[in-house]
Amino acid sequence: MRRQTNKFIILVLVTFFSFNFNVANSLELKLPKKTSESSSGAGDLKDIKLKFTKIFFESSLEYMEAQFHLFNALEMNDEASKTRKSIDFVKNDKNKEGKRLTNAFNSVSENSSAIEGALTKEAATSTVAKVHYAKSLPHAINGILGTIQLPPEAKNLLDAIKADKMAALKMGSFLKVLPKIPQYVKSATTVGKLIVTGAKSRDVEGADDATSQLGDL
């Protein structure tokens, strides 16, 4: 009788553990595997955005600094003051990135048109003006060399944003600016060359070095 009872208990235990093992395996097979596709996409967008903004802000600030000195050379004091305020605004990380982006874009674009018009006239030829002009040249060169790197980065970022609906909703300022980057670069480069040739024709100190740095650009 005792043997039969022991056999029965052993049979029950084996059946119980066998059942639990099978259930556990079944549950394990049904668990979805973790994927990193979504986080990878977000990471890619973040990296692309970081690369674009780094080049854009560094080059635009250099260019605005050049424009500030040129406005002083051209005795366009109101424009110089306005440009200095834009520089301070763009440099301030506490301001929203989208607003800093549009501020820099608009400032460089508007200033380029104003400077292009002024430099085609007989202006900035006094000794004092040439000192201000000379201060602008290193910033102008750095601005141009940085600006010409923007088109492919802008395209990459625009494509990445368009592929991410949530990003598109959050980055409206970028969507307004990115399609205009090719024209922005063309204008900045044209005016940049004019700044350098204008410096050379006015015999401004550093004009030869600036011409050499631009090369065949």
C-alpha cells in the first residue's frame, strides 16, 4: 500500500514539473524580441541635426561678425547695432534653437543684400574704414568656408525630418529654412567674394591672404 502511494506521489510531482516547464517554454517563445529600430532612427536624426546645426551656427556667427565690422566700415551704424543684437541672440543657448536658426538665417540674408549694394559704391575708403574692413576679413573667410559645407547636410536633415512625422511637427522652423539653404549659400558665397575683392581694390590689410584662402572658390 505504501509503495503504491509513493509511486502515485512521484507520478504527480513529475507531471507537475513537466507541465510548468512546458508552460515556461511556451511563454518564452511568445515574448517579442526587443528591437532598436525606432531608437536607431531617432539617434540617426539627432546626429544629422547636430552636425547641421554645428556647421550652420558656427558659419553664420562668423559671417555675422564679418558683417558687423563691414557695417562699421560703411558707417551703417543702425545695421551694425542690429547685427550685434542678432549675434548675441544666436549665441544665447537659452533661446529656442528654432528661433536662433531663423534669426541667423534672416540676419545673414538681409545683411548680405545690404552689404552687396553698399560695396558696389565708392565707400569704406577712409583709413578708419579700412581698419574695420580688415577686422571683417578673417570672419568672412571662416564664414564662407563653413557655409559651403551646408547643402549636403541640409538635404540629409530635411530627408530625415520628412521621414519622421513627429520630428516634422516639432521642427517646423527647420522645415522653413532647410529648402532655402542652397540659395542662402549661393548669396553668402557671392557676397563673400565681393567682400574679398573689395578689400583688395581698397588696399585693405589682409586682402591678399584672404584672396589666397578662398582660392578658386
